[in-house]
Amino acid sequence: MIRVVDVHKSFGGQQVLKGVNLNFTTGKITTIVGTSGCGKTVLLKHLNALLLPDRGEVLVDDIDITKLRQKELYAMRGRFGVLFQGAALLDSMTIFDNVAFPLREKTRMGEPEMRKKVEERLDQVGLEGMGYKYPAELSGGMKKRAGLARALVMDPEIVLFDEPTTGLDPVLATGIHQLIARTQQAFGFTGVVVSHTIPQVFEISDYVAILADGVIEEAKPTKEFQASQNPVVQQFIKGEIEGPIRVL
Amino acid sequence: MLSLLTHIGRFTLRQLSEMGRMFLFLLAAIFLAFRPPAKIGLIIHHIKTIGVDSLSVVLLSGFFTGMVMGFQGYYSLRKFNAESWLGSAAALGLLRELGPVLSAFMVTGRTGSAMAAELGTMRATEQIDALYSMAINPIKYLVSPRIIAGLIAMPLLTAIFDVVGIYGAYLVGVGLLGVSSGSYFSGMESSVVFNDVYSGFMKSLSFGLIITWVCCYKGFHAPPMATGVSQATTESVVLSFVLILVWDYFLTSVML
Ligand SMILES: Nc1ncnc2c1ncn2[C@@H]1O[C@H](COP(=O)(O)OP(=O)(O)OP(=O)(O)O)[C@@H](O)[C@H]1O
Ligand SMILES: [Mg+2]
């Protein structure tokens, strides 16, 4: 269980998170939606303490990770797999080495076993035979998929996906959704997905939360969320210009 | 008047805290360098990059510096009818001063700036965050190996600079200006002592540390955007130059 309690975060004078409260159920997928620039990535980065809140707590299994010492913090981060919005592949090494990187650095796995595992992950994201390429030689969507393979390669307990399907064609987006759902069922990880691919992402989500104006406007099981009469939710799902969310 | 004072005070405080942060960064990098597992592969990789990148500019600048010293030394020494001391003048100048300082400048311009830009780009594209998220300490992975590589590569490049420079001065002095070849080398042999080589070595070692430290720090903390990276690159070069000269003065005055 991950619990975000009253998290505030500002950059300079800009208040991005204004008291976020949200729980993530173990072994389920929770999707966070919200307008572009509303702070979803910032919230996600608080979950494994890449950013620290100005105020509030982030509890992972009842341990406040914002107060951990360096060593415990690194151990905690080892339980997470992260797919970054921009994939964040190390561009000094090939795709294969990128995916193999956590295994090489963090485990004593032998070379043949590691090779098998990396190739399996690359197959799963549809990058078979692409391992020799460098990140700069890949399209945006391919980088995303390589980042996904890297996030899943350590079989993490908790996986954070920042927009796993943005920039992918619809067929591939469905494929990636299925991959997330399949691996989630196989390994039972706790998934946190930030996504704009609505409504398709709802099919793999157990819970959905909407972040608006620095707070969680609504967080519910997926069915209830979709049926919610909250005008913010309705406007967002339907993508309407008129409504409580102010754009442009 | 009061606002001027506040400005100065704030500026000083900011500079002091920046210096403190830089120092802590260095301590962390050194501490982590000694923590196993040692990143031998990465260290060798960075020695190779520094060496390959900077070798050609070091060779070229060493050679021309030596030739200039040949002319200038000859011109000064002839006033005292001491042309035969050209070898020792060139060797002492190069070993003690020009070799370490100029090759450090070359390495800063060639490799240090690239280091700052590379780390700055890694910051901007979240690669450093990605390392953190994989529970890998980016200072240990990115910075410590570069600093160790700098400590090893810089004295080697300086030695090359010295040798090429002495040869350049020989070409000009002996080949063009007619100093006798025997006196060029015997003068060098009789006047250069171990301390001259040693002080040059210590200088190049500390310059290797300064360059990698400053450039890694500036790149690592670059604001995450294109202008941030370019600004970090410029600052790293300027600050390295200044620190090299200041530290050079200090070392010269203690080691004379
Ligand atoms: N490191 C930072 N420094 C300063 N401001 C930041 C930083 N990171 C994020 N912000 C600001 O926080 C706000 C929220 O950014 P965030 O990246 O979380 O948006 P988002 O919801 O993920 O948007 P998108 O859907 O477009 O990815 C933005 O206005 C951004 O300018
Ligand atoms: Mg985002």
C-alpha cells in the first residue's frame, strides 16, 4: 500500500501540488489522469522520492520515504520500476545494454541468463532484434517501449508508468496496455499509470484518480469513476471545452 | 546604499553556499570512489576518452609552445652570452610551469567542456533521475570514475606535452639558431633536478582533479534545458581556468 498524505510541492513561486491525498492499493493498477501540466509527473516522482514534498508524507508500507536515510532510500527505490515520460534511456549505451543495466548493476545474474531475460523483455515490447541500436537511432515510441522493458526487467514490486502509450499508434497502444495488464497479472506488481489515452486505459485500471488544480478531485474504482457525476470528471472524460476545468 | 549592501551580502552568501556544495560534491565523489564495487571498466573508458580527445591538441600546442620557447629563450639568453643554457631554460619552463598549465587548459577546453555538456544533457533528459530510480548512485557511476580518470590521464598528457615541447625548442634552438646539440642536452641534464619534475607532476595531478571536479559539478547541476547546458559548459571552462591559475600560483609558491 502506498499512501500519499497531504503532499504539497512548489517550484519557485508556482504551487503545483496543494495537498494531495491518494492511496494506491497493493497488487492493483491505479491510473492518474489530469490536464497537461497539472502535476502528474511531479506527483509520480514523489512516490519513489525523486522529488521530496515541501510538506506531507509519502508512506510505502507505512514507512515514510521522505525521511529515509540514504541507504534505506536506495533499498526502497530498488523495489520500484520506473518508466519515464521521455523514456530516459542512457544514450551512451545500446538498447540491449540499457535494459540489461539494472541487472548488471544490481544482481549477480550470469551472462547467459541475463541475455535471455533481456531478450525476452525486448520481445515482449516488440523490439526483437533492435537491441544493438542506440537510443538516438530509435523513434519516440520505440524509446518508450525500450524504457518499458527496462522498467520491468527487475520484476519490481511497484511500477510507475509515466504516459506509457503517448506517442504510440492506437494498435501499439492497445498492445502496450495488454502487456502492462499481462505482466501485472503474472507478477502482481502495484501499478501506477499516468495516461492521456482515455478511455482505453480504463480497461486495465482498477482505480482511477483525477488530479486537478493541485488536489485529487476524485478517486474511485474504475466503473464508479466513469459513472461519476462530478462535473470535472465528466468534462475530462468527454474532452469538452466548457466546464469547470479552465483551458486556454 | 542599504540595498547595495544587501545585494553584496546576498551575493556573498550565495557564493559561499555554492562553494560548500561544490566541496561536498567532491567529498561524496571521492568517498564513493573507494566504496566497492570499483568501476574499473568505466575508469579505463574515461581515461581513453580524455586521452584520445585531448592528445592531438596537447601534441600540437606542446610543439608550438616549445618552438616559441626556443626563440624567446635564445633571444633572452644571448644578451648574457648564455645561449648554451637554452636546453635547461626550456626544460625548466616546460616541466615546472608551461607543461602542466597549458595542457590543463587544453584538456579543459577539449574534454572538460564536453564532460559538462554530457552530464548537463543527462540531467535535462532525466537520465540522472533514471539512475536514482534504479537505485544507482549517479555520483558514483558518473562522477567518481571521471575524477579518477582525470587524475591518471592529466599527468600522462602533461608528460607528453613536456617531451614534445622540449623537442620543439630543440628544433628551433639547435636546428635554426645554431645552438650546439651537446650543450642543449648537457645543460638540461645538469640543471633539472628531481624536484622540478615532481612539482610539475603534482601540478598536473591537481589540475586533473580541478578540471573533472568543476566540469562534473557544473554539468551535474545544470538547469534542465538547452540554455542551462550551454551556460553550465561555459561556466565550467571559465571556473576551471581561474582555479587552475590560482592553484598554480599557490603550488609554485610553496614548492619553489
Ligand atoms: N523541476 C521543475 N522545476 C520547476 N518547475 C517544474 C519542475 N518540474 C515540473 N515543474 C512544473 O510543474 C508543473 C507540472 O509539471 P508536470 O510535469 O508534473 O506536468 P504533467 O501533469 O506531467 O503534464 P504532462 O501531461 O504534459 O506530462 C508544470 O507547470 C511545470 O512547469
Ligand atoms: Mg508528465
